[in-house]
Amino acid sequence: MVTKHTEELLKWDADHILHAIGTVGYNQGFAPFEEAQGVRVKDTEGKEYIDIASQLVNVNLGHNRRDIAEVAKAQIDKMMYTSTLRGYANVPSIEYSQKLAQVVPKGLDHFLFTMTGSDADDCAFKIANLYYKVKGERRYKILSLFNSYHGTLRGTGGATGMAKGADAECPPCGEHIHLPNYFCYRCPLHKEYPGCGIECAEFLDYVIENEGEDNIACFIVEAEQGPGGFISPPPEYLPRVREICSKHGILFIADEVMTGFGRTGKMFAVEHWNVVPDIMTLSKAITSGYLPLGVVAVSDEVFNTLKGQYLAPGSSESGNPICCAVASKVLDIYKEEHIVEHAAEIGKYARARLEKEFLPLPHIGSLSGLGLMLGLDIVVDKKTKAIPAPEVTNLIQRRGLEHGLYLRVMGNRLCFGPPLVISREDVDEALDRLYPVLAELQLN
Ligand SMILES: Cc1ncc(COP(=O)(O)O)c(C=O)c1O
């Protein structure tokens, strides 16, 4: 039973708020959150939860940092808004891009500001189209992976390879081709790593040869599949697909919207394999999720090719000064507080506990992921790897809340992705709360 106040809020919410990526006229029925601090959030009933999802894997620095709020306030006091469209400049966007240039992979230091991850990916596609147009080619096909997520816009919705059919009545633009993803535990090609010869990567070569390299604009890939369930590739995958794209002269786009800014224990996930993309998209943790901001980072080669061209994509909020000032402060904190190193270390600790205590549970089939982006595969039966009924997703989320955990379950994947600032003690408390949720599952 909840209070009348909570009940009324939930009723209004269900009747008046169309929840994005959700069912119209419906909410989860959980009391709304109204306070947050560090790794904890509190609902209108006064109940506290450890946030082991960093909300949407974006609140990397934890909730409600005062020092970031102060920077936002200072920028608000000084200049809330000026536009950067059509060649006008503002100081916060220049200063932020100077800082960002120091941490991105070599050469990727030309930036287009957007507002979200979806529009960063969308703009990246348009940049790829324009790049080839300048070279006198018309390349329009976009390659991506099944089970990938790149957004739900008309352009990016087509590249997203998960939950196919969910928005079938909103046909996406462009021609999108999906390839088998790199999920070894459930290999779509029915191979076994490492004897497989990374056929999932070789498949890219095959598709390009058969589709014709002269009409393919780009290959977009997450360096660890995020909304698809925290699935990391085998070590050879990223270097090999980079090589294949270079061989065919196809732009390689790393979607680091979720993995960027330390999530996997490196500043950017591509650094695990020393891969340098032609284009990289960023968002989410760029402001620790506090304000909307996205970036498309492009290589010298792409920038120099586009120089002098008219660039159509963009929005009124490109380079918003408050968002850029906050992103600058957030980047300072990542560096000064050694957040990435901490994420790598604490991620190892969490992984060791998950492996030792959770993997032997009857309904946990596998563990994957890097840094603090760790995914558990929930199965009915370990031998058959059968996936439980869809209701189990909500059941686990509900049980998590009962045990004081805000958690993220994507289909049958439990995604452990707390704020990167989490302490060892809080990891222990979170995992101690999670254990009974998974140990008491009865799925047979
Ligand atoms: C890898 C990836 N790309 C793109 C997006 C879309 O970002 P946004 O929700 O900011 O539009 C997401 C969001 O979860 C993501 O994880």
C-alpha cells in the first residue's frame, strides 16, 4: 500500500505522461523518485534504493554533485544561451571542445554538438553521406549489428537491431543492413569461440563484397552492446572489423554513447583494442546524464574532406553553453578524481564476486562485459540456455525494488552498471541485496 499522495501522482502520470520507449497510458506502478544523492535514489514513500543501473547508464558520477550544480549555476548567471549555428561561436563550446580534444582517440578532434545519443548517431550518418558525396560517390547503405541500439529516430531506428518490429508502423529512412552480432554465449552463427575464426567479423567482409562497397556509407558498432544487454566482443572483433572497413574504404563509426567516459574501465571502449574509428558518437555520461548533450567526433580525414561544405544536420541547442560548461566540469572530474581507473578496479572486484557467487546459481547462464558494464544472462535451464518468459523482466525489477535496488533488466539480461564512483562497500551492499533476487528465481 502506498500513500494517497503517491497514488495520485501515479494516476496523473499514467493518464497524462506518454512515457518514451514505453506503453502509452501505463507506468510501472512504482512510487516516483523525488530525491537522489550519490549512488542512492529515494521515492515519494521515503524508501531508498541503490541505483545499480546509473539510471540509463548515464549518471556516471553519481547523483546530485553540488560542484557540478555550481558550475551550471555560474554559467546560467553569466550567459544561458547563445546559438552556435551558422558559424556563430560561444566560449563554453570552444573551451569544452579543447578539453575533449585532449582525451579522444588520436585525430578525432573535430566535433559537432548535438543534444542526445540518437541525434548524434543520426548526424553521423548524414556526415558519412556527405563525405562520399564530396568524393563524387553516392553511398547510402548503413551497416549495423543485430541486437544493437543506436536510437529510435527515423534514421537511427533503422540501424538499431534490437526489438525489431516494435515500431514497424514507423518505417525508418535509408537502407539498413544488419549483421550477426558478437555474442559468443549465444553465437548467432552457432560457432564456438575461439575456434570460430571470428566469423561474425568476417561476415562484414562478405556482406560488403556482396552488397557492393561503392554504395555502403558506414558501419556503426557499439564497442560493447549496451541496451542489448552489456555484451562485450571477443578481443579480435573490433580490430578486425576496423581492418575490413579500411580495406573497403567504408567509414567506421564507434557508437560510444553508453560506453564513453569510463564505463568500461577505459575513457572510451575502443581503447581496449587500440582501435581508432573514423567517427565516434558520444552522449549520456558526457554530462553525467544531468543535462542533454551529444557529440559527433570526426577524424582529420573526414573533417578535411567536409571543409567548405554546407552541413545540414544540427539543432537550436547545438553547443548550448550550460550543457557545455557542465560537460567541461564533468570531464575535469573524470580526470582529477581518476574515475576511469576506479571504474576499472571496482569493476574487477564486482566481476570477481559475480563470477564466484552468482554464476553458479541455477538460472544464471553467463557473465559478460567490461569495467562497470557487466551483464548476466538469465536462463530457464543452463543446458538448453532457454530464455525465460518476458514477464520475468518486470518480476526481477519489482523484486529488486523490494530489496532496495534500482536495477535494469533488458529482456533476460540483468545489467550491472552502477555509477562509476561507487565504493567497494556499496558494491558489496548492492550485490548482497541482488543475490536473493536471483537466487530465489523459480523459472522451471
Ligand atoms: C549505444 C547507444 N547509442 C545511442 C543511444 C541513444 O541515445 P539517446 O537515448 O540519448 O538518444 C543509446 C541510448 O541508450 C545507446 O545506448
